[in-house]
Amino acid sequence: MKKFLIIAVMALSLGAYAQVDPTFEKEGDKVKATYFHANGEKSQEGYFLNEKLEGEWKMFNEKGEKIAMGNYENGVRTGTWLFWEGDVKSEVSFDNNRIASVSKAGKKDPVVSNK
């Protein structure tokens, strides 16, 4: 019985840490990459061009909710990236792969209230 319990615990532990392989699809000159969390939910999605990150990339939490989105040019973060953490949205501007500015905004107040 003790051996069975140990084997069951080990099997569950290995299952919890199972790796989901990423997928890669050729689309014209670019390669679309999709990475996954251990639970099978998408973790990141974006493109490579000449083996460098290129274009829009999106990141998701383990529940499948978008947590970040931004652009790469030739492997370098550019422009304004958006990050979501609960009700807070942050806008982070990048210049030459370095943070240039950060601004945060809370959830917008409703336009109509039924009080």
C-alpha cells in the first residue's frame, strides 16, 4: 500500500510539471510561434523573422487572460507596450529596448450607475 501511494504521488507530481511543446508555423517570411503553460493554456504568441522577435507579441496568464502586448523590431522592444494586472493597465514606452516611460491607469468608472 505504501509503495502504491508513493507511485501515485510521483505520477501526479510529474503530471503537474508536464511540458507542453511550443508550435511553429511558417507564414510568408515569418514564423509564428505559440508557447504554452503546463496546463495547456497559451502563454505567448508572436513572430520571428530571421531568428529574431518581430512584430506583435501577446502574453497570457495560466487562465488564458491577456497580460501583456507589444511590438518587436529586429529583436528589440519598441513603441508602447500594454500590461494588465487585475484592474490596473500599465503603458510602458520603450526606446532602443529600454524603458522610456511608464503610466498606469485604473479601471474606468462606469458611465451609468443604478444606485
